[in-house]
Amino acid sequence: MLRAGAGRVVVLTGSTASFGAALAVSVTYVAGMVAPLAVLAMVWEGRDWGSSRLLRGRRVRLGFGRLAREMPLGSAASGLVLVAMGVLTLITAVTGPSMSSSGWRETMTAWLQHASSVPGRCPGCRAGPCCWCWPG
């Protein structure tokens, strides 16, 4: 999750016209991601939720006969989620694309792609949008 968001921030930071704007985007991203986690960590320590009975590791037994294995509940749950994602991926691959080729999402995506490509083609747009080539 963080890597995808960080990639977007890197693209947005790289496309800004000045160092100050790039720094503001980066600082805003870091503050938005780190501040809530820091608050959560302080509350967690203050309430001592780490010693809660609900958060103790539980072990489960999965499988049949000789194939049965005992493992932590978190590992079993994450494994089941990964298997479900794989099944959904295979179903999507077999049934074809799930998105339509027309509609407001596709129109907006095309407009955004055009808008992002204009500054690279027009010398007047290097410092910001200019009125004669900006998509309208």
C-alpha cells in the first residue's frame, strides 16, 4: 500500500515546476502517512493493548491426515486471502475484461492522460498550463 502511494508522490513531485512545490508535496505525504501512525503508536503504548488477550497468538490446525499442519492464525488467514486473490485473478482472466471500453471513467482517464502529455510537447507549458494547448 505504501509503495503504490509513494510511486504516485514521486510522479507528482517530479512533475512539479519548482523545488518548493516538490518539497511541499513530499512533506505533505510524509506528514499524512507518519502522523496518524505516530498517534496510533502513542495511544497503543499508553493503553497497553499489546498485552491484551485478543492479540495473543493463536495456533490453528489446517489440512487432512498427514498433510495437516499447525500454524499461527495470522499466517493461515493471510494464506487464505492470497488463495482467494489467486482464484479471483484466474476467474477474471478466464471471463475477460471486467471494465467497459466506454463511459465517464474512460473519458476522464483519456483526458487526464492527454493533459499530462501536453506539457512535454508544448514549450510554453513547461512552467505551467498555457491556454492554447491545454485540453478543454
